[in-house]
Amino acid sequence: NMSKAYAPFREGNQLLGHKHELRAELEDHGYLFMRELLHADAVAQARQDVRGLLLEDGYVDEDSLHELKWSGKTPEGNVLQCTGAIGRKISQLESLNRVIHEESLLELLRELYGGEIFIWIENVDRVRIQFRDEVGSTFGGQQISFTTPAHQDGYHFPVKFVTCWVPLMDIDLQTGGLTLLE
């Protein structure tokens, strides 16, 4: 069925502690969606630390109504990508490292796969800074979009793995977020 209709993610929190049902949900739908699995304080600290770096470089504005309000500044080159100057600073944040190694997440993955979990060190810094889906232009006049294009994570990697996507802020329709194809 190639329907283009969007639907909310299927919540899986009720399956915690039931490994066979968790595995079936992942197998049947291609993802698990968990609310509040991670400690809110740890996520909030990571968000504040990322915000601090973005504020320092003028990518977000001080705004009492919006914790993370894009300033409109267009990133130059790969500065915000994981290999860029700010991207590297973000990937080295201790607060982000705590979120990545959160025991509740690792326990879910252990339950799901029945063994020890190894974090892919080479891929740990895949932090994406997403601005609204507005088109900007580079200095050469080339049009660019700030959203990550549709892709398959598993296509490029020769090993079995799972991707854990953790938004550091509340996501709504205006903010945008993640779309998955089952």
C-alpha cells in the first residue's frame, strides 16, 4: 500500500518488559516509538548545552517565548554537520554522551536483542541540527534545504544495527520532525 497519508507513530511503551511483543512490533512496523523512556533532566541538559553552542554562534536567538528560535542565520558549509566545527563540539558534549548511554535505552535494546549492546562509536556523533523546512541559498546561489532528505539508514552499512532518534525538544507539526515509512 503506497498511501501518502500520515499517521501518528504507534506507541510501544506498554510492550516494555515483553520482549517477544517488542520484537514483533519492530518486525511488523520497522520501528519502536517510546515516550519518556529517557530521563527528562538528561535530555533537557543536552538541549541546553546544544542551545548554548548555537546561541554562541548566532544560530538561535534569545527569546523568552521559544527556547530554541532560529535566528535566520544560514550555516556556511558543513559547520553544523557532524564533521563541522560546531557539529564536533556538539558531539563532544558530556550531556549528550549521557543521553546516548542512558541505561533505560540500553536496557530496552538488551531486552529486544537478548545480549549486550555496543554503541557504534564511529556514528555516535550523528547529531542533526534541523531548522524549519525553508530553502536557503549558499554563497554561490545554489538552493539548499535544511531538512534531511528521505533515505534508508541500513542501505549504506554492512552490519546489523538500530538507529535511535531522540529529539531534544518537543516536536509538533510546525517544528517538524521524523517521518517513517513502515
